[in-house]
Amino acid sequence: MLVYALFALLGRFHEIGVAVFLGLVVTAMLRPAVDLLARVLPRPVAVAVSLLMSIVLLLGVLALVGEAVAGERRVLQDEFVTGVERIERWLERPPFRLHPEALTDIQARIGQFLSDHRSTLVSTAISGGRRLVEVVTVIALALFCSVFFLHSGDRQWRWFCAQLPRAARARAALAGRTAWRTFTGYTHGIVLVAATNAILVGIALFLLGVPLAMPLALLEFFAAFVPLIGSPLALAVAAVVALAAKGPVVAAVVVALIVVIGQIEGHVLHPLVMSWAVRLHPVVVALAVIGGAIAAGVLGAVVAVPLVSVVWAVHQALRRARD
């Protein structure tokens, strides 16, 4: 019931929920670096240096990906046109035996649809502009929260515990320590799993000659934050690109890669990296992801597993303390 209430709250105030969640993620990732720098620098300076270095690193990665996309744009266009023709010829042969005029009719229908719904597409683009403003606002709020979490998060939590009745302060402090330890462990673990998946996918796509290997690897990195379903979806996009650019054989290899990466993630990475921080049965993880997606969309799918893990860890810690 508590988890559902939190999901519903996230769905109602999703901008604030995303900002606070991102702020906590940034805090979990940068807290060790800030603590290390704070030994030789004032803590406000350590926070500023850590955040600035992280922003520069992120912008550098995005610039590298953008340069890779721009460099492969002309080659990708030529390969995509050739790939579409190859797919059409493939569909015309057994077992599909699709009539050539059917494909031409589909292309004509798509062009007619775009022409008839031009105003709708324009309004959608304008709505996307408003979404961009919301994204920038959320990112700014997340950075604002992370600054204070990194600088004085411990003091803020102690102040909060001091406002509670005296009998509840010890339990609240224990719950807070357990929740933060679990969340930090999950964040470090999922980032390590996502980075490993992205490296494996990037190397495999590069060796196969699939265009846009680096952007697709970056997509795999972010998709891995949604357990169980994120990585297969990202690799499915890579398979479509491989089918259009390199043909069905390479696409089949990429599909096989989906199975291999899934096995490595499920049977090697998660047990080794995540078990010390998150102890949830795979069925619970699957139900949490689907339930979070139903309650709060993509945000719910991303937040589901760490939220359930934190609630379960706090419950276990409080029960042990009571016993």
C-alpha cells in the first residue's frame, strides 16, 4: 500500500519527483568524490568542483556522440536507402511473398498521412518545445537539490529527525541510514551494470560494422536503468538499424546478442554487483517494474526497483531492531 501511494504521488507530481530522484542519484554518485575532495578543500568548493567536472564529462560524452552521428550521417543515409530496398526485396520473396505494389502503397499512404496531419504534427512539435522547457526546469531543480544534498544532507536529515517525537527519533535515524545505504548501493550497482552492458554492446556493434554504434551503446546505457525490459528494447532498436543497414544476417546476430547480454546481465552482473545492495526475487523486480510503469509511466518503471528495495530494506532493519 505504501509503495502504491508513493507511485501515485510520483504520477501526480512527476516533475518534482523526477528532480528529487535525479538529485539523489547525483548525490549517491558524487558523494565519495566530494568527501575525498573535502579533505583538502572547503566542502562548498569540493561540491562545486565535483559537479562542474561531472557536467563537463557529460557534455563531452554528448558532444562525442553528436560528432559520431554527424560523421556517419551521409553513410547512414546511403545505407538506409539501400537497406530499405533490400528489406522490400526480402519481403517480396518466400515466405512473405508481399506484392511490390503493397509496399509502394504503404509509402504513398505514409506521405498522404503526413500531408493530411501537418497541423497536428506542428502542434506536437510545439508541445515538444514546452516539454523541453519542463526538462530544463527539472534538470535545474535536480542540480539545485543535489548541491544541498551533497553539502549538508546529513545535517538536513538530523534536523528532520529532531522534529519527530523523541520515541521515534532512533527508529527514523535507523530507517534513514538503511534507506540511504540501500539506495546508494543500488545506484552504484545499476550504473556499473549499465556501463558494462553499453561497453559490450558498443564493441559488438562496432565489430559487426553497424552504423551509429556509439549512440546505440549510449541508448543501451540509459535503457539498462529499467531492469529486465530496458536492455532488450534498446537492442531491438539496434537490430532494426542493423537490418536496414547490413541486412538480415547481421540483424540476426544482433538479436542473438540480445539473448547473450540478457544472460550476462541476469546471471552474472546482477548477482555479483547488485546482491549486496538489493535482495529482491526476479518476480518481485518484474512486478515492480510493470506496476511502476502503470502507476507513473517511464518514471515509475525507473524508480520502481530502488523504491521497493529501499522500502523492503527499511522494513527488515526496523524488524531486526524491534526483535
